[in-house]
Amino acid sequence: MSKKTIYDHIDEHFDEHVAKVQELIRQPSISSEGRGIRECAQLIQGYFEKLGCVDARLVETSGNPVAYGEYDAGAKKTVLVYMMYDTMPVDEPGWIVPPLEGRIVDMAPFGKTLVARGAVNTKGEIRAFLNACESIRSSGQELPVNLIFVAEGEEEMGSRNLPEFLGKYQEKLKRANVVFFPLVAQNQNGKVIVELGVKGIVYFELELDGKDWSKGPTEFGIHGSNKSWVDSPVWRMIQALATMTSEDGNQVLIEGFYDDVVPPPTEDEELLKKLQQTFDEEAIKMELKVKKFINDLHGVEALKRYLYSPQLNIDGIWAGYTGPGTKTLLPHKVTLKMDVRLVPNMSKEKPIPLIRRHLDKHGFGEVKIRILEKGYDWAKTSVRTPAAQAVLRTYREFGFDPEVWPNIAGSAPFSMFNRAPLNLPFVMGGLGHGARAHSPNEYLVIGEGGPTAGLPGMEKSFVSILYNLAEM
Amino acid sequence: MSKKTIYDHIDEHFDEHVAKVQELIRQPSISSEGRGIRECAQLIQGYFEKLGCVDARLVETSGNPVAYGEYDAGAKKTVLVYMMYDTMPVDEPGWIVPPLEGRIVDMAPFGKTLVARGAVNTKGEIRAFLNACESIRSSGQELPVNLIFVAEGEEEMGSRNLPEFLGKYQEKLKRANVVFFPLVAQNQNGKVIVELGVKGIVYFELELDGKDWSKGPTEFGIHGSNKSWVDSPVWRMIQALATMTSEDGNQVLIEGFYDDVVPPPTEDEELLKKLQQTFDEEAIKMELKVKKFINDLHGVEALKRYLYSPQLNIDGIWAGYTGPGTKTLLPHKVTLKMDVRLVPNMSKEKPIPLIRRHLDKHGFGEVKIRILEKGYDWAKTSVRTPAAQAVLRTYREFGFDPEVWPNIAGSAPFSMFNRAPLNLPFVMGGLGHGARAHSPNEYLVIGEGGPTAGLPGMEKSFVSILYNLAEM
């Protein structure tokens, strides 16, 4: 059997495959607004049926439904395909096209490019993966692996009900040998970037309210001149926060915060050595508009700091009068949004109790912690696993020498799959390029001929990945 | 000569006097929006002409015009009457009547009450004072003092161009023996409160921007996961702020901050002893919704802290993501609105350089200070001055035993009059009651018969004050 036949089929059906991507784009599925969610899940359930799944259904959860499908190829290996069908909202200014029409524009240097909400995150990949599977069958072949599809509708809300589904379906899901997340891996220059792990995250608010404190104003901000004889929740919070970090804000002083952090394993040290050769530090700084990394770190030292250190970040803070000009006010409360990022072997259950204990120990029992997202644990797949090797082999087949990142600083719900009860290796990837995932003019390259693969290249890479996973 | 004739005239012309107050209310004069300012100044200039001023004009400044008037009674003493004709905006929700119509409502326990923007702050008093002057003349008498009217239109913007006017007109203004600010002095129970001084104020912003720092994001907030390798302007600002106060946020640790503070003079100690007897601590706490003062101070100790200590207040703070739910962000800047209140003998020129020096000394040179209002100095009139005694005598004439506050914790532009070049004693007062100056449903009691004086009582008290000032 030659994959050539399948690849030719993909090339010959370009227009049809683009139209299928556009169809899925045009069905809104904005989870934070509850817009189009069920309709989108049903559309995807229909795709699973059309592909020939023996079981295709919507599974209800406490939140949005999961579109679930089982495809039985009579193969030895089973791949659990993780998908997210929900998207970010579309109401921010700056879109050059209507965000839900699936318009294809000519975007330099890529050529034909889909500009739409969900283009790359991740409706484009969902439909491209299904196009790839259909193309195998249309070329007269059977799929090389059995598939279990899990398409969730709450990734943009922290996958909050995914554990509920995974618990309920664990017996079925345990049959899988690997979890695969179709997600384009090329940067804008065409370089293929493989990311083998993610950090965990816990997201919460800190608040100091005079009502909880029995000091300061308790109900509303009062005239600023009262600071002379009334305590200030804002000053008090400043003092509480200041105990949490070193003077440069970079070392966390919460007792036990770093206790479970382990150094990068030898395997990662090797990957970092190689990564260092292609890691374009200046390009990243330019993109972030950052002049220096912490302590002016460079090269592998900067990478290690980025990938292997946990963090305590202030995402936002607000209190009192924040309008133009002057208004004197003694605010009655102050609130912060904060996140902790977790690296191996930290657990997402630990940071909140540690912060609570720190605050209490320093006499700041009045500071309240409000957990907004229980979050994800970190997750990591060894480059040595057959699953990772299968994906790398695909890139090499297409002539790429991938840049391998042992993990990234961002977070994703991979730990829900690669820990108990499923304990499945998790890999993601695919040729192709897109960007601006949470911004206006989100895009996915469709045409071939630019510096990156387009839709056909992406679909071919998915075909190849399935064949390589079959041989794990 | 008996004041009785004048008082009877006031009672007989109640409806007419109310209508005149309403006329002034209906002319908007919102300085922060530039709304109706010149028209209001012209209206007041017209009032000065109608009263019989020999000179009545608008004096241009770099900002809003001053309505200026000179009334020559051929008297020995000259009173400079300070007025502010500008008001706060009217766009906040919660008004029970349209804020610029001058509606009179029946408000328990006061009876007839004017509910309008500017009712008590201070168009009501402006027109009541003019009604009082007109009533003296209409009763066949000459005013007992010469008057110089200075009605400014930028009090709500920090009187920013008043010094310019005072400098230009100092030769004329120096002829005055005293400055009087007509302002009702009764609280809601009818108690008369005399306030002899104010604190000074400086208002500014502190900002830490990655652009100024050469660390952290410089142009926009970046994905929160970058905190691991990029510095945080917010954490850094927290550390800078924390060096400025004690752990409870109440003692300012900026070197030199308290250097010029002097203890209350003996005269004030005596006033405080008397004040303590009527000072209703629990009522104030209830109004402010505050359970405890700083260090749980009570009585005269609380009063001393309130009236004689300078403060460093955080009026507002903001950075990063402050919306609902979760968004991970490493903000590129953080901003605070802050004020320093000044007590004798601090100078408004000192705090900003001290804060600058403190920040630099602690290595926070990257924190920027942006002065929003150069502010006022503190001001104080001794209770022993003939001017203060003249006002106290009026209250006693009407049967009140006033509660005398040696000063208040708030700020007002009195220092512009009672320091060089004018060096004039400054007093304020009048019977009557109003409240909610910067809030919806600002009001001024108009009718008599409730716990406080209404418009006639207020006008009579102004008449009495003028006669008492004539005898200084």
C-alpha cells in the first residue's frame, strides 16, 4: 500500500476540503457566551457518522456536551483523538473580514489563508483531520488504526467538565494506546516545532475587603482624607503581597513553593542542547517587545528558566478610583487575579494551601483566596516514547528537521489524559501554520507554495501520523 | 439700627429668594466638562451689578473666568467673599429628580428641601448670601462692610488658576481685612460645626512601565506564561510600594516625611478638650461604615490622629486584566493614584521630592511620578482671631453653642488667601444644612421648622456675620 494514492486524492479534492473547513467555521461555537455550542457538537457528531463511526453521540456533562465517536478499523492500535470545538468570542475590534464567514484571503507570504475565529484554534485542524481520514477511505484503504474521538466544548473555559466525561467513559477510553491532538506545528517561517509537554496552572483571585478585616471601610470607598484615621485595605494588601516575592518579584518566598520542583531530566538536557542551536532568542524578544529576560539570561539558561521554573504571576489588580484626573478615595477593597504555573513534580492541589498558610503565618488572615479555575496539572511525553517518535518520523518524511521543545510554559488539559485513570501518552502535531488564536484575524494557511504547508500538506501529515502511530 | 427689620424682610420674601436660588441652579456650570461655565460666570457678574457693585466683571485666567465684584459701602472694614460657582457633573445614576431643575421636595425630617447639583456645593450659599446683602439694602440700610467678590469656576479642578488671578489682583484684594466663604455649617441634627482649618494636599500618579524600566514587557501585556522568564512591572511596583509604609500601612517610612510636623498648639489642645465632649464617634463610624479607627483609637486620640497626622493614601490602583473570569496576562505597566495630606508645618513642595528620593535610594528609579494637582497647602485660622470670634458670635446670637474643630482632614484652597501675598484671615460658615456634595441627590434644606435652619435662617446668619465682621 502506498500513501501516494491518498496524498493524490487529497490534492485532487482541495476545493471540496476547503469548503468543508468553511462549513465548520460558519457554525459559531463560543463557549464563554454559550453561542452555537450544541449545534456545533451535533455537526461534528454528524461528521463522525459520515466517516463511518460505529458509535457517534453527544455525551452530556454538567457543562457543554462532548461529541464522541468510535471508529473500528479492526486495527491493532487505537488512537484517542482529542479535539476542542469551542472558540473564543468574536467581538473584539480589528477584524479585516467578518470572523464567522470562513473567508479565504491572499495573505503574504502565505498565499491563500483562511481568516476566521477557530481557523487554527482548532476547527481548521478538526476538519482537516476528518478530511484526512475520509481521504484514506476514499482511496480504497482502511484506516491503519481504530479511532476514539473526544471533541470537547469547554477548552476555552478550562476544560472544567472534561474530567467528568473522562471518568464516566474511562472503560471505553482505556482501550486507546495513545492520545493525539491534531494541531499545526509550523511557525511562520515553516520551521516545525514539536512540544512534548505543558506546565500546569491554577488561577485564583486574592482579595482584601474591609468587611472581612474588621478594619478599614467595609461597605464602600470613603473620602480619601479619612486615611489619617482609618486603615487602608490596599496598603495592607501591598504589604501582604510584598512578603511573597524577592525584591525583583522573581523568587517566590512562599514556604514550600519550590519543594517539589525537580531539575530537567537528562533526556531534556540533551534536547535543550540541540534546541539551543535553532532557538531564535532575539526573534522571541522582538515578538514579545521585551528587551531582556530575567537576570538578562540568554540561550539555554533563559530556556531553562522559561520551561522549568514555576511562577506566581499577577494577571491583574484593581482598587478604588481608576478614572481620569483626581478623586480622593480610601477604597474598601482590592482584588488581584493571579496564576501559579506548575512544573514537574508540583501538584495543582498544593499552591493554594501553601499561599493560605503563608498569608496566615505572616498575619494576613484577612486576605481571601477565591479559586477561579482548579486548573490543570503539568504533563509531559518523553521524546523516547513510540508516540513521540511516530510524530517526529512524519515530519522527517516530509523533509523537516523539527525543533523539539521538551515542554512549553503554557498550559493545556493533557494531564487529564496522561495521568490516572487513563495514563495514556499524549502527542500533538501536524504540518501547517496558523496564529492569532485569541486575537482578531486568527488565521490558518490553506494554500501551498508559501513558506509553510497549507491544507493539503496538513491533511497528508495527519495521514502519515496515523500510519506511523499504527506501527508504534 | 435693628437687624430685626432685615430679618423680617427675608421672611417676607421667602418665595422670591427661593426662586433666585433656583435660577442659579438651573444654569449648569460643570467645570470638568466645560459645561455652562461662562454663562454661569456672567449670571453671577449680573448679580454683582444688580446688588450695586461699582465694579463687576469677568476676569480671564488660563482656565475658567473669575466673576469679580467690588461693593463700596463706605465702611471701615472690607470683606473678601470667596465663592465657587462650578459644580461636579450630574451623570451618575441614582438621582430622584432631574439634577439641574432646582426641584423642591419634602424631605424628612427637614421639610422643604432643594435637591439639585450645586445645592450645597455651593450655588445655594452664593445666592443666599446675595439675597442677604440685597435684603439689607431693601430694608433701607447700607451694608456694614465693603465687599470684594471673588467667584472662581475651577474649585472642583483644584483651583488651578486661582493663584494666577490672586497674583494679578493682589493690590485690590489686599484692601480686604478678612476672607469669608459662605458655607452652611449645621449637621443633620442641627448642630453647628465650626471648622477653622484644612489640611494641604498633593495628588499624583505612580507608574511602573516596562518601557521606562528596560525590563518586563514594554508595549503591551503578554501571555501570562512568560512570567517565568520575563520580569513583572506589577510585582516590582508592589515591592517598591511596600518600602513606603509599615506593615499595617499606617506609618509612612519615607525619610523626612514627618520632619516638619508640629504637635497641636495649646490653643488646639483646649479646643479638642471641649470638642471631645460633643464629638459623636459612633455616629461618624456608622456613617463611614468603619468598625474601628487605626489602632482602635478612641476619643481625643482618634481626633488627633485624624486632624494632625499627614497621610500617604492610595486612591486607586490598576494593571492588567480586571474583567470577569480568567485571562492569563503579564501586564506591561501598573498605575496608582495617590495623595499626600499635609499638616502644619509641612509644605506642598516637599512630598514629591521626598518620594522621588526614597524610590531612587531603594533602587526603584524606574517608578515614575506624575503630578496631577500641585495642590494646596494647609491653612488655619486661630479661634482667637476677631474673624473667627465674629462668626462664633453669630451662632450664639441664634442660640447655638457651636462645636469648634481646630481643623478638618479635608483640603480647600484657603492657603491661597491666608499666606503671602495676601495674608488674610479666612473664615467660613452660615446656618443651614445640606449634604451629598459629590453624590446623587445633593441637597440644601430650604424650609424652616425641621432640625436645621432653612434658607431664611441661612440668609439671616449671613446678615449677622457681616455685622459682626464689621465690628472686628
